[in-house]
Amino acid sequence: MPYANVIISYLLTCVVFFAIDLVWLGVVAKDIYGKYLKDFLSPEINWKAAIIFYLLFIIGLMIFAIYPAVAKDSYIQALLL
């Protein structure tokens, strides 16, 4: 896979992943986390740790799910992985 395609797929995965996670954390599960995990939650967001985690998580997602599915040309395998 050419480097340009790797970079484009990484950036697109970042955008989609961040959008889904923002909706999840900001809307869907906000009250649930606040109710059941309030003693564990910090009042401030550790942005450095969050950014490093997400960037590394997406690399793992690409290595273990996206690239194998692209190699087999199967969106079903991507969803399963």
C-alpha cells in the first residue's frame, strides 16, 4: 500500500473515530459515566494522555482490522475484526 494511501486512511480513520467517540462520550454515555463512575472521573481532561492513547489505538485498529480487511477486499471482515 503506498504511503499516501496509508496517511489518508489513517487521517480518515482518526476523523471517524473521533466523531464516534465524541458522540459516545459527550451525548450517549455522559450520564451513565457520571452516575456510575463519578468517583473515578477526574474533573479535568488529561489531553496529552487522551491524544497519545487515541493516536496509538488507531494505529492498532489499522494494523489488526483495517489492513487485513483491505487485503481481503472485505468490509465484513473489517466489521468483524
